[in-house]
Amino acid sequence: MMRALVALCVRHSGAVTALTVLALLLGSWGALHSPLDVFPEFVPTQVDVQRLNRSRSWSRSPSRTP
């Protein structure tokens, strides 16, 4: 099986080379045009906690009343 595959590739070496170059060019183009975020975020994640206070309105800052 492998012997037949190698013989086929040797017989059609031009087509194998052309397909290899085509795959290389398409892969390079895809890598260059893919929307990747290569720069990480340096700001730590922030969480905004909202809660219902005693007057039944939403507040962002915690009230410290006893």
C-alpha cells in the first residue's frame, strides 16, 4: 500500500509539488488574514457588583449604614 502511494507520488511529482505550494500559499494567506488577538490585556478584570439597597433602588457602591 505504501509502496503504491510512493510510486504514485514519484510518477506525478509535478502535481504533488504544485499542490504542496498551493497548500503553503493558502495556509500563509489564511494565517496572515485571520483575526487573532496577539496582544494580551494588561488591565486586570474588573467586576461591577450591583445590589438592591434598603430603599429598593439599585446602587453600585455598598452602603455602610448599620
